[in-house]
Amino acid sequence: MDTLQWMLDSDPALRWQVERDLAGALPEVWEATRAKVATEGFGAELLSHQGDDGQWAGGAFFPAEFDQNADGQPWTSTTPTLTMLREFGLDARVLDGTAEKLRANSRWEYDDLPYWDGEVDVCINASTLANGAWLGTDVAKLRQWFLDHQLDDGGWNCEWVEGSTRSSFHSTLNALKGMLAYEQYEGPDPVLAASRRRGEEYLLKRRLLYRLSDGELVGPWVDKFAWPFRWFYSALNALNYFRESALHAGTGPDPRFTQAIDVVLGDRTDDGTWIQGRRHPGEVWIEVDVDAGEPSKWLTFYATRVLNWWADAGRLD
């Protein structure tokens, strides 16, 4: 199988990224494909479900009619939908007016707090920080929230509100992703960048995989890959973040990534693809990848891109 052609035969949300990052296409080629995200396939489908009030499914993080007994967390509300559209590469101008509508109409399910001010969950706030910067609205208060809630060990934990003082791999990675996106959209921010470097060091000390206390894998999920990444930590999700962070800073990969790279290499099949580990349960507007056990174009793209970055730095034999 020609793996590159297989990945190119995909929805515009993925195809433009394959063209840009793996196929070496000219900007006018991948930019034209990226523009189709608004009018074709996954992106167009998600856009079609936006309500007149600017929200999706009538809620900030949960649908207005969320069934507490449903199987898994739903992914149809405003925050996960905006996050997916941003990750698909949608031009923010397509959503002109959405930020203002959300400021006027959307409140968090937690304590009825204003949407763009965030709530108490690190992972939710990280997505909101990134999405707000992408849409060009004022999220300065939320930016400061991450500085104020960084723990002494350098990371973050969604359970800080319950008194936790030890950071979480999941929460820390999500915080880093949101902060990096803010810097990418808003421009240089030395204070935020310094905080982010402390958070990166929390994961780097643990080589992206292990507990410091006993050197064991931090959890059974760390080497299990699934797309969409959502808020779940994995070695591949982390490496994808660190690649973007390094490119943003103009630096190369850290040698402490070696064992995480080995985990990614170990999951590559003989035909050069990566297999979908599972689907995160919960209602979605549209399935954007294959069932568990099937070759995933998205995972193959992210893994191939990370390995190419590592190889380009001379770290892959």
C-alpha cells in the first residue's frame, strides 16, 4: 500500500495537513484544500449544527438535554465542537460573530459562569483559551488563570478544586496545548512561555511515560492511541504537542523523547500504518475516524509526522 496516497485520499480536514507536512505540496495547493474544510466533509457537517445563539447542542460543555445515564461523555456541545473545527484548520473568519454570541448566550454548566472567563476544569479551560484566541476574542482573564493555577511541581491538575497538589499527565498536556495555541494566535508572551516551559519540564522529567516514584508507566492509557485525541493523554498526543512547541520556539527535539518515540515506533504495523486503539464513548455529530482495530489515517499522519521530525533531527537510525 502507498501509505501517503492512502492518507491523501481523505477528508479535507486531514488531506490539507498531509499535503503540507508530508507530501511537500506548494502552499497554494494545501491552502486550497484547507479552504474546503468550511464547505465539505467533516467541517461542513459540524458547522451545520451550530444554533442561532452561537452554541452547539445548546450547551457550553454538555448538551442542553444531556442524559446523565448516557454511555460516555457527549462531544456535541460547543467546546468540543469548536476545538475540533480549530484542529481541522477551519478559517476563524467562517465563524465571524460566534465569539460575541457565546459571550452573550453561553454559560458554563458549572456555577453558571460566563463562557469566555472559563470555569474550574483545567482541560475545559485549556480548550476555551485556545478557541478564544483563535476566534480573536478577549481571553486575557483565562490566560491569567493558568498562571495562577500552576502547581508547585510545574504541572496542572483538574482536581485542584478538590485539593489535589500533584499534577496530572492529562491536565498538564491539555494546559500546555491551550497555552501554546494562545501564543501562536496572540504572539509572543514571555510570561506565559516561561510557565509553559515549567509545565513541559514536568512531563520531560518523566520522559512522557513514567511516574517518578517507581519508574512504572503512568497508566495503561499512555501507550494506547486513539483519534480524536480529545482530552486523553498518550505518548503520541504528547509528542505531537512537543513537535509544535519546538517548531514554535525554533528548537529541536529533546533527547528525553527517545522512549516515547520507541513506543510510537513499536505500534507501527508492517504496512506502515497505525491502528485505532479505541473510540472514546459518547455522542458525536459525525464519526471522523475508523472503528477500533482498523488502520487509522489520522493516527498514521500524526505518528509519521512525529517520526519524520525526530529523524530530521538525526535522532532516528
